[in-house]
Amino acid sequence: MGVAAAKLATAPKAATTTTARPRARSPAAAASIAATPAAVSLISHALHVQEPAVAKVTEPDVDGRAGLLQDDTPSPACMWREIQGADDWRGLVEPLHPLLRAEIVRYGELVAACYRAFERDPRSRRYLNCKHGKKQMLPAVGLAGAGYVVTKYVYAAAPDVPLPMGGAGRRRLCGGQSRWIGYVAVASDREAARLGRRDILVSFRGTVTGSEWVANFMSSLSPARFDPADPRPDVRVQSGFLSLYTSDDVSGKFTTGSCRNQLLSEISRLVAEHRHEDISITLAGHSMGSSLALLLGYDLAEIGLNSHPHGGAIPVTVFSFAAPRVGNLEFKNRCDELGVKVLRVVNVNDPVTKMPGFLFNERARVLAGRYELPWSKACYAHVGVEVGLDFFKAGDIACVHVRPGGLHRSTPQVQRRRRRRHFFRFDHGRRRRCGW
């Protein structure tokens, strides 16, 4: 850990990119799982997956979450490494394994908690922060029985984008205050026993504020350079996501330091605290948040902070929902080389998952399968294994941009020809925008 700490201390700010692994396509299914009463967010309409041979939904338990009893289904502790992507989810996606389905829904709910807990009312003294304290946050959003203890809140500063003015009038477009972007949590003793390991979770929300929208459209690629000893200038990521991840806010109301430094220090602390146990690091996010999750996963592996104190590497897995592309092919290849596992849950009709790089992407790098084109280094690529959901077939066209909380009733189905509309689901009778 000493070498990794030294790298962290000297690492400069940088930008990062994402690339894609092959898509894993799941067949349409015949039955659905009932949504939990607590799932208000928008991934809960999506997993119309193949039902196991014997499966039934029980009455909601004391914390309001429905129980899923699946006979002849192995315990999570028996195959947690496979569920975390040790073998790139081979044999678990087609058809979707019930344990993997349950984990996707579970992590989707934990991401959805970020939206429900975020204070958007400018009149509140907790504006742009979480509405609740760390101990109350998960119970307050209906996840009292989630089995995790929140240990830290995470904040991200606005991108440093100047207005097109010269001289003294030159200033940041959306600068200033940090925004609450998510949280770090660790599995409780009881949940760790059920999962078969101590799970360290980082959960990110998607775009809400104006400065985050600015970051979404900063589509130029910048070198990440997370490891100062080996900067790898060919590994490039979207500059807006990189800015959110690495920008400092020294005058922040709730915290100081970059999103990156907050996360790396807290994860290092939790790894050291649970060094005598099996550990997993799970990073989950929606849209823009999934991009930050992928940057963090790459960062941890690149500088070696996922090294177990007793030897070996701690598995780093990203569960991403409606993720845009993050980096170039070199970024994707480096993530693969480092063993960062990524499961991308997407709606095949969602245009956000086609950006950035709508034209210049992994399909536009090579001519006739043989000749690399001059712009290949500037092409974006997705990272990871894709689980495609079709909300038009599921009858919920308002959920095109998959948002956590709507995953219980959608159809894993990949289509070649898609309707390119960006709908937003209705929540409590109102249309609520959700961005990247």
C-alpha cells in the first residue's frame, strides 16, 4: 500500500476515457419479478427476465422490501466471484441467472437512493447536499434492510469552464460549490455473511445540476494520467467526466478536496480496516454516475489500491446503468488488462448510451476489418459486458433512459434497429428529467 499511496500523493489531475467489451445479449423472457414497494426510482420496470424453475415473491418484510424465494438457487456466498464478473459473466447472461438478476436490482436500488436523498430545493439549508445524515440516509429512502452502513458522503466540484469573455470578466461558467454526488458504504456483518465477503460499495447518481450538464457535453478526450510513474498518454477519457472526478473545491461548504481524493482515501481506509476478510469493491452508478464509477474502478486498479494487504487483488466490479461512453479503445484495453469488470445495463432505445462518439466509436476505427483509420485514437468505445433491455417491448416507453428503480419488469432484448428517443419516466404523476 506504500507504493500506491506514494502514487496517489503525486498523481496530477487528468482526464479519462471508456471503451467497450463485447455485448452479452439476453433473450426475451416470459415472466417478471414484482417491484419492491420501496423502489420509487426508475430501474424497477426493467428485468422481464427468464423466471427460474421455482421462484416466488413473498410478502414484504418489516422494512418494506419484498422477499424473493428461489428454490434450487445457490446462495450468493457460493458464487460471489462469478456474480462479480470473475469469468466475465459467461453463462450468467444468456439466460440471465436469477442471482445476477437479483444483484442488478439490488445495486440499482442502492443507486436510486442517491436521487431520492438529493436535496434540490434552493430554499433548503441542505441544498445540493443529501437530505439526511449518514446513519439515516438508507432507512429514510426505504432501504433500512439493505445491509449496508454508509461511511462517507462524496462530493464533486463543477467543471472549470470559462465563459467566452476576456480580461477580468473571464470566470467559470458553473463554478463554485461542490454537489453531493453519492456515498460510500460497507456491508454489515450480517450482509457480509450472506454475500460471502465484505462488500465495499460506492454509489453515484446521474446528472441533476447545470454544471453537470456542462460536463456531459465536454466530449473531447484527455489523457487520464492517474499513475505518475506510468502516465500512459494514449489512455484517454472524456474531459468533462474527468473534470468532475478530479477538480478540487477548497472552499466547499461540506467538504474539501476532489471527488477522487475523497474516494481513494475512504476506500483505502476500509480495505485496511477489513484486511483480514475477503473483500470486494463494487462501484455502481446511473448515467453520468456510471462514468464516474468506471473512472474510479480504473483509477483503483491503475495505482494498485485494490491490492489486498495479504496478497492478491481485490475484485473491482462496476454495475453501470444507462452509461455513456467514457474513453477510447486504449482505455478499454487497459481496463481489461487490469481486470476491472463492468456490467452495463442499458435500454437499447436510449440515445445516451450511444454518446459521446455517436459517429466516431468502436465501429469506426477500422476499414474492412483490416485498415486502421487516421482518427482511430479519437474514437470512443464502451467497456464491459452489456445487458440490453427493451422498454418498448416492456410497454414502458417513458423509461428509455434506464434509471435505477425500474429494473424489475423489463425485457432483456437487443435490437439492431432502434427508435432513438430519449423519454423520461413519469414519477408520482410528474415528468422528471434525468440526464446522463
